[in-house]
Amino acid sequence: MSSPSSSKERGFATVSWITGVVNRYLLLIVPHRRKDGVVLMRRRKRNGV
């Protein structure tokens, strides 16, 4: 227990890295899902009419 600050810095770095990965995942996946959802809704409306 000579340097507890170093362990805290490591934890903060890992947390920030995980958040960065999650943000990249959302930016890459969410827009595609939104586009697919809009296209599916439009097709359903056309078929219904």
C-alpha cells in the first residue's frame, strides 16, 4: 500500500477506455438501426395502403 494513487489512476484509465469503446459502438451501430427501422416502417405503410 505504498502508492494507492497509482491504482486509482489505472482504474480511471480503464473506465475512460471502456466509455470510449461504448461511445464508438453506439455511433457505429445506432445510426444503422435507425435507418433500417425507418425503411421498414415506410415499406409497411406502402403495403398497408
